[in-house]
Amino acid sequence: MFDTFLISFRLRMTYKVNSFLHGLKSLPIIRRLLPASLYDHQGLKAAATIAALLGEFFGMFIWRLVYIGVMIVFPLGLLNDSDSYVPGFFHLLVFLTIIGMVLNNPLFEPTRDKYYAIFLLQMDARRYVVTDYGYYLVKLVIGFLISALLCGFLLGVPVWMCLLVPLFVASGKLTASGWTLRRWKKRGTLISEKIGGAKLVAAAALLLAAYVVPLFAGFLPLPVFFVLLALFLVCGTVSAVYLLRFDSYRKAYKEQFAENPALLGQVNTAAITQETYREKLELDVGESNKTGCAYFHELFVRRHRKLLTRSAKRITAFTAIIAAVLCIAVLLLPTEASAINRLLDTSLPMFLILMYWINRGRGLTEALFFNCDHSMLTYRFFRQPKILLQLFTARLKTLVVINLMPAAVIAAGLPLLLLLSGGTDQPVRYIVLPLSILAMSVFFSVHTLVLYYL
């Protein structure tokens, strides 16, 4: 079993090193400075290996520490009530762990290193999966242990309770994995790691229960956490035994990789992605008075309307619901309004990350490449500077409009929430807040499209 772990670890590191070197060769300026035989250069490979090992080591702590700090410590700090830190800590931990069980359980995540090990190298599937998932759980336990101790110290959580955090999270992951395997074995349904609409709805409901419900009904009692911990430990132990005895990993992964044909042998990834996009086209494009590049771009936008705007509409609806809930909360709970008001006074830099995250530029550029530029760039006229500039301008306008859909809701909701939560003695903030949000949205639209053209 240990030999299997060493092979899988070396395979993972080799894949990360080669991916890092491939990324260097893709950079416009740096690739000119690199030697032609990059993958044979021992110095660069050694440096990339060290970077991969350091990333593997520090990744155990950094991301979990940021996760607990942003999702638990920061919201509790806004309450300014030390008596609620301990119950609030475990209240948020319970719901966030359940969300992680639903959305982030990598047992059957179809990655290239798993495909190489199970199908190309013909390794024993059960040994490989058990060691790989066991390594993931060890990193999870160590990372959450250190992060819980540090963040728990800031909130005054007893050390012995912090020691329970990694057990709770790891046993929850095991429980979800065992249930997934059992469901596949019993029903024969494909195990999917894709985040669909049902999962998003469940995650949104759990987030509301974690952050909004306590404003009205308080935090979960601590005994609930201990009951769930005991339940997860029992179910996790049973699931661990089931994972060790499960004998159909190869078949299960074969079904998973069947939905990701880009990983199965030498296939044309661009053709597969292009075919996926074509299935979402709208052929009824109507009429237009535009000509030239403007008409060409308008035709593209009309045919891909659903593909380009679907996620933006969903984010817009979600942000509108959150804004409405917060406005109702500050009206019904005046005691919490001051905390939200203080947050709005200092949280504008945080919206930079939010606006980057909700930027829909990637979807537009992928659609442009696979359904337009990939073919059109073979024509010389399409590469003329005048044509490129006209298309860039038209595409930028479209991307700005798409990104302004959720940005407009946020820009309207922030000053309204500021007003309802107590207002401010600086009226200029009612103008700065929405303008800043809109400016960030436009900036990231330009940023994404410029990077695509570069």
C-alpha cells in the first residue's frame, strides 16, 4: 500500500511539474527566454519540483486558514459579541461542512493523474484510490487542525473543542464518500462531481441557514454539534470500511471518464468543446440593420444569447435575493444593523474580489474562441488591425453589459442597505459605493478581454 502511495505521489508531482513548465511556455514574453528543450532542462525541472513540493506542503494550511478566517472568523468578528463566538463558530462549521460534503468531495473527481494511474499504468484501482483519498484526508485533518487552533485562539474557543474540528470535517467527507459509493453500487447511477442546479440551490439554502437565520433565531445549540459529530464518526467509520472493501473502482472511474472524453486517449479536445457549444446555439437570429463587423458580432451574440447570459442572470437573481434578505434583516433586527453598517464602511476593498469572481468574461471568451475565432483566424482579412479593433470594441460593449447585470443589483443594494442600517455622516458614500462597484465591473471586463486578445 505504501509503494502505491509513493507511485501516486510521484505521478502527481510529475504532472504538476510538467503543467508548471507548460504554463511557462505559454507566457508571451517569458517563453522567449526559455530554452527550446525546456522539459530536459534539469535546473528548471528541479526548481519546478521544489515549487510543487512547497505548494503541496503549504497548501495544507494556507487555504484552510483563509477558508476559516473568511467564512467563520470574519463574520463573527462583525458581531462584536464575545459570548456568541464559540456557538457561532460551530454553527457556521456545521453548515459549511455540509456544503463541502455536497459540493467538494474529490473521491470521484476525474483528473488526469487518476486516469494515468488507473488506465494507462494499469495500477490496482482499489489500492490507488484508497491511498490517494487517504492522503487527501490526512492533508485535510492536518490543515484544519492547525487552522482551527489558530482561529479558535482568536475567538476564545477551547483547545479541546478545536481538536474536534478536523474529526468533524474528515468524518463528514467520509460519510459523503461512503453514501456516494453505496448509491452508485445499489442504483447504478453515474457519480457526478458537476455542480448542477440542485446542488446550487441546496448550497444557497444552507448558506442562508448559516448566515441569515441566526439573525432571527440565534445559533445552533452546542449539543447539536456534538450529536452530529458522533453521527458522522459512526457513519464515517462504516464508510471507511466500505471504501476499503469496495471492488469496483475501475468500473466507476471508467463511467466518470466516459463523461470527460478529453481525458480518454488522444482526442481532439477543441472539437469536443466546440460540439458542446454548438448544442446550445439559437438558430433563429432575426433581422438586423447593422453591417460589417457590427453585424457579424451581433449575429454571434444572438446565436449564443443563452450561453452568454445564463450565469449572469443566475448571479443577478441570487444577489437580488441576498440584498432583499439583508434589507429586511436590518429593519427587523436594529441591534444587528450597526454591525452591517460598520461592515459597509470598511468592506469596499473586499468587493474587488467579489467583482472579479462574478465576472463572466471567461464564458464569453471561451465561446468566442471555440465558435468564432478558432476558425475565422485562418482568414487573413480577419487578422487585419482594423477588423480586430472593431470586433474588440463590439465585444467589450457586450461583455460590459453582461457584467453590469449583477453589478447593477449590487450597486443599487449597497447604498440602500447603508441607508436602512443607519446611514452615514458622509453623504458622498452613497455615490462612491455604487460608482466603485460599476467601475470594478467595467475594469474586469476590459481586463479579461485584453488578456484574451494578448
